[in-house]
Amino acid sequence: MASIAFLGTGLLGAAFAEAAAKRGDRVTAWNRSADKARALASFGIGVAGSPGEAVQGASRVHLVLKDDAVVDQVIDAARPGLAAGAVICDHSTTLPALTTERAQRFAREGIPFLHCPVFMTPQAARTVAGSMLVSGPRSVFDTVAADLAAMTGRLEYQGERADLAAAKKLFGNALILSLSATMADMLTLAQASGVEAQAAIDVAKLFDLNALVASRGGNMVKGNFAPSFELAMARKDFGLMLATAGERPLAVLPGVAARMDQLIAAGHGADDVSIWAQHALAR
């Protein structure tokens, strides 16, 4: 039975702590809003009054916090109670550059640290589903790999580059959030067209998104902008979408149309819509 601590028990952190307790770990939790930590007592989870108290005797310390500033504040508060050799596993979504600085600082101080962001809902954390990315020293990862694997459906070690998991978490969230916003715009178009909302979502189901990512994304990476869907024609379609929506609020479509206009003005109207990626490929 491992003794572990969870610092940050919002929706995801609480789910992680609950699942760990059910697996038989001895879990202590702390949260800035004490009521959220106390709600976990029914699972046999100890509730600490401070980060320093929570980490006493813990071999692993799991952080599930809001942002970089809070991560640094909570770690500083936990240091007095941190056991020698305790591994800090930070599941927070953080800025890559600051993640690198944090990892370098801990390496100098001899504190084992891994950045372990996740693509998981609270329910996925409870049922051991979803994905976890891990960056940090291989020697540290090897000591906790089995424990991290028990927390997720898919564990992906990214190597020793400290900021790589942080960067990839942003890539994934860019896709998830922009896709969600696009679906909201689809629902707006359905409303404006007098079509049932579910019918708009059913259209999305017609597409193999994995194939779309592989083909169009692959062409973007290669810088292959030979037209299969010309930008000027795509912009015409966006005009139809904007006209259909009228004055209704849209999350994504106006911004994409504005970027199309910039590229067309720069002479790219006959290129494929994937020309969006041209500046991203410049090094």
C-alpha cells in the first residue's frame, strides 16, 4: 500500500484521489477550498489542513492545480513536509517554458519531478480511461510507471525533454476546444436553418476524423498545398455560413473567415485550404 498525496481536489483531482483510495493506496488530500477535500473523507481519504501536512510520509505527490502560479505556490507550501525522494507528479496544464524552468530547478535541488498532463474527464479518472502524457527523467519515470499506468487507460512517456508533455497537452486541448466550439457553431446554423440540433451533430458523425487528420494534417506537415479544396471556394462557403447565422453569436466561423481573407489577399486563393499552415512550417 503506497502513501500518496493529492494537492488540488477539484473535479479531476477528487476523481483521481477517489480512484487511488479504491485501489488500496493510503491517500491524503488537500485543497484550498477545504470543503472539497473534506468531501473525500467518505472514501477513507485523510484530509490535511495544509500542503505541508498533506505530503508528510508520501512517496508520491500528485498535483492537479489551476495554473503555473498556483503550482509554484503549492509546491513551496508543501516543501517543509516533503519526504526525501518523494516524486512530484504534476498533472496540471502548464506553460511549456515555465514547466522547463520548474523541472530544471527541481533537478538542481534533487527533487524527483515529472510533468504528467492528462486527457481525461473526472469519470475517466474514476474508471481508468483516457490518456496521460509524461515528461521527465527516465530514471524517475521508471520508479512510478506502474503506479501512473494504474491511473489511466493509456500512458505515453514522452522522454526527458521537460516541456514536451506540456506542449502536447496544449496541442490536444487546441483540438478538443476548437472542435467543441465548431460544433456549437454547427448548432447555431441548425437553429438558423430551422433544423433539429441533433441533425447537425449527426452530420459530424459522417466523417472519419482520424482519416481527415492523417490526410489533411499530413499534407500540412509536408507543406503540400496542392488544391483539393481551394481556399477561395472554401471562403465562399464560409460566406454562406455567416449569412445563414445572421446576427446570432458564433464561436469560430468569423475568425476563420477573417484569416481566409488575409490569405486570399496575399494571393493564396487558388491554394488548398491547408495553406493556413504555411507560417507554422517556417523555421
